Amino acid sequence: MDAWSFLREHTAARLAQGITGHSLPTRALLDFQLDQARARDAVYSTLAWPELLAGLIDLLPSTAPIRLQSQAPDRPTYLKRPDLGRKINELSVRQLADIAIVPTDLSIILADGLSATAINRHALPLLALLLPEVARLGWSLAPVCVMEQARVAVGDAVAHALQARMTVVLIGERPGLTSPDSLGAYLTYNPRPGLTDESRNCVSNIRPEGLPYAFAVQKLLYLLTEMHVRKLSGVGLKDELILGISPNDPPNRAVD
């Protein structure tokens, strides 16, 4: 028995795989190949439109979600041309232009990114916890947008068109061998086209096996509140929140 095997009780990482001769045991090799296949499948997964749109209507019955697409027409183009995934296509531009725009505090955008599986599994459970807190804070909310073949930066253009002061882009992250469904949240104050990564804050690996929904909501609310008060995001806004051991424990700020 591998002396490190006890660590596998605490992580899905590839620890204590064992050895047979000069190679891995058959079971470990098959598990590796299965995880690799799941990661590849996640990259080519598609949004579950009926379930997502119906779920959003249940959460926000007064506002219909908006379905959008980037300038990447299909998955192969999206993977080869990241720049097209950062831009809104012509039809979506017209859709946004036809909306009666009212300036709002917050825009939420769901984007497939590199794993639509992550959005399909985790976006609605996360929003079910986040949206009541947004309402409690009294923030106005733009129509939720769901976007296909999208990169993070496209959220800035969408939120700018919706005249939102802040935006949260929930996006499928690059799949890992043990995390094909990792959800990321990218937050920006005063979103507009042309912003780059240093203008955003990120909460990563949102999923039950990573950062659980309740903890993620605490992080998001902390960052959004700081953005709202300090009117900035990105490198100028540090995440100083220390989460408790359980979601019921009150979070604390880091101290120097």
C-alpha cells in the first residue's frame, strides 16, 4: 500500500497512484484516461438552453433572460480565434439595442466559456443563493444574459450596452483532469469594451468539490460591496475576506 494513500481521502488530485513494475496500475491508468475524456467532452459541451432559461425565469419571473452570441459562429472557430469570443455578434448587438435600457447597479452574464458543463451544473444553484442577497442590498439588476461561444471580456461589452455599473460574468473555466465543471466568476466595476484582466476580480473553482456555493456567494458579495463603495475593481481591490470553516461561520477581514 502506498504510504501517501491517506491523502486521497482529502483530495481528488492524482496522489498515491501506486506502481506496477515501471508503470501505473491498470485502474489508475484507466481513471486518468476517463478524466482526460471528461475534460475534452467539457470543452465541446453545449449550454442546456431549455433548463437554463426556465430556471432563470423561475428565479427572476419579472425579467426575461436574454440569449446572446459572440462573433465566433461555432466551437472550432471559438477555440482557434479567442478574439472573436470577446466580441458580440451583429444580431446580439441589435437585440441589446432594442431593449429599453434603464441604468442598473448590476449585470449578470452566464457564458459557456471552455466548459458549458460548469454553467449547466452550477449557475442556477449559485444564483439561487446570490440573487436574494442582491435584492436585500437594494441593488437594481439588468436582465440576465446567457451567452454562447463567449470569453470573459465579452461581458464588459454586454454590461456596457446595458448601462450596468458592475458586472458578474459566470463562465465555464478551462477543464482540469479532476475538474471538468469548474465555474469562474469575473467581476468588473464600470465595465466597458477594451478592459483587460487587471481590471477584473475573479472567484474561481466554484463547485461543490471546490469552493462551495455558499462560500462563493460570500466572496462575491464582499467584492461587489467593496466595488460599489470604492468604485473600482481589479488590482486596486484586494480580496481580504477570510472565510469561516462552514458557511454559517461569519467571515472576517484579513489584518496586517
